[in-house]
Amino acid sequence: MKKQILTLLSSLAITAAAFAHGDVEIGPNGGRILEFSKNETMHGEVTVKGGKFHIAVLDKAMKPVALADQTLTANGGPTGKAAKLAVEKSGDHFVVPMVKSGEWLIVQFKENAKAKAITARMQYDTAACPKCKGEEWLCVCSAEKKK
Ligand SMILES: [Zn+2]
């Protein structure tokens, strides 16, 4: 019985690690891509400007989408302790307060008032990747390794 539980725990740990270092996709502006749809037709691109996260909305061809009826809510913080963040709309992107390195940014995107909310999350980890020296949250090393 004990052995079964251990096996289960270790397989859960592997799944969690695979998720945390899942495919990092980099957008046309060098930011981190978040999925804003279930079928790759809408994306968010997170960049850092002036000490804040800027989140632009991109279509399936990674072209910028003008903001109209789209809404975004955000939570951020350490694992399991994310708190609501104040989101502003500025031009064609959302502006979200930054979280600390190692913390999570979790956003809910709605294309319009009737659309179903899509949740996307990323860990903002600014530690330097030993391989490419880039910040981990923008590093594609683990994604490339899998290919
Ligand atoms: Zn790297």
C-alpha cells in the first residue's frame, strides 16, 4: 500500500515538473506567449515595460488584435496564494502589476462579455538559465530539448 502511494506521488511530481517547464513559446515582441483560446486562435504576449507586465492580444498568425470587448482579470503571487491584481487597459494591451520572481501570474481572458473565460498561467522566474543565460520565464531550452 505504501509503495503504491509513493509511486503515485512520484508520477504526480513528474507531471508537475513537466507542466512547470512546459513549452515556452516566445512571441513576435520577445515576450512570453499565453494561450487565450482552446484552439490556438488567440494568444496573449507578456512583456515587461516600465516595471509592469504588458499583455498584448495576438491572433492565430501572431498578429496584434485591437482591444475592444476583450476583458482580462489577473491574479498573482506565490504558489497557492495568488491574490487579485488590478488590470488596466492601455491602448492595445492590458497592463498588470508585476509579481516577484518565482511567483505566478494567472489571467482570465474573455474575448467578449458572452465568451467563456480562458485561464492561462505562467511562472515569472527571472533566474538565469544555465544554458542560454536568458531568464527562465523566457527560456525555450526545455521546450527545445523535448523536440
Ligand atoms: Zn535556456
